[in-house]
Amino acid sequence: MSERFYLYNDVEETRTRFVSFMGESQRFDLAIINSSRYYGKQLVLDVQSNRFAIIGADDLEEPGYLEHAYQISEEDASELRSFLYEVV
């Protein structure tokens, strides 16, 4: 067996916020992880769908970004985007 080649192997302190809210047609259960790893962006995990994205304010402005990342409708993405503007 050959020696493992790591690209990086770091341990870092993070802050995680767990939040759950109900939209018009979907419940959102999120874990929002703050770390210095992503240059001011947050790692947002949707626990219900097992999907995640690295999100900053610029990503919220990108058309279709949340819809694609979380595989949700435009209406659900609008509710999620509205919430994330408050946190990101």
C-alpha cells in the first residue's frame, strides 16, 4: 500500500448555527457553518435534502444559484434567499 498524499489536512475552529423555519411550502433545516476556510462565505447545509453550498452575498445575487445548489423551486429559493440575506 502506498503512502497517502494529502492536499491539505487542517483542523480549524468553527461556529455553527442550526436554524429551522417553515416557508410557504417547504421546511428548511439548516446548519450554517462559519469558518475562515471559505474567505468570508458560509457553508450552508440543508439537513433535510443532504445538500450544501458555500454561500456569500455575491452568490445570493446569482440567478438560479440556490435553485441549482439545493434542487428547489424558484419560490422556495426566494424564501431561502430572503433568510440568508439576514445571515450571510
